Amino acid sequence: MDKKQHQLEMNPSTASNRLVKDTLFRLALEAGYKCHHCGEELTRETFSVEHKVPWLDSPDPKTLFFDQKNVAFSHLQCNMAEARRKTVSPEQTLERKRNYMREWRTPEKRREQYLRTKN
């Protein structure tokens, strides 16, 4: 067992992930965030971070994954329920993605992203 793991009494990557989640939760509370879906107060036990528009299989998954405007906080249960919900038609999902892309992926924003990441 290495020194970090011994002193933390857990795998260092587990400890790091816990620290990041605790910090995000504290900052979300301080900023007054509530659940993205139900609008209720968040708790540490039920806190999750999610993407408003699913990034997987999107036209530009990497950009959508890292776009901070596409990130929201919610209860884990609300997040999972939304992921399982089948009531949204494929056409509605496509329209949401199109609206997102129109709003956030203008030529100016694409150029800005390109200049930030080209090196």
C-alpha cells in the first residue's frame, strides 16, 4: 500500500473524485442552484452533474461534453429518470439539439473554440 493510500485510507483517485464532487456541491449550494428538473433543494447524497443535451452520438460530442452551458446540477434520481424517459420523440430530441447548436455554436464561437484549442 502506498503512502497516499495509507494516509487517506482509500485509493487516491477515489479521494480526489470525492473532493471534486464535494467542492462542486458546496459551490452549487452557495450559488443557489436547485435541481435542474424538479427545482427542489439538492443534498450531498442525491447530488449529480448532468448534461442538459446528451452529448453521446451528437454531431460534435467532445464540444458538447465540455460545454459548461450544457452542464446542470440535479438529483441523481431526477437525472436517471430523465435518461430513462421515453416520452420525448426522436424529432423533439433532434429539435433540442438543433436549437442548442444554433444558440451556442455560432461561427464566432466555433472560431473562438478553435483558437483556444489549436495548440
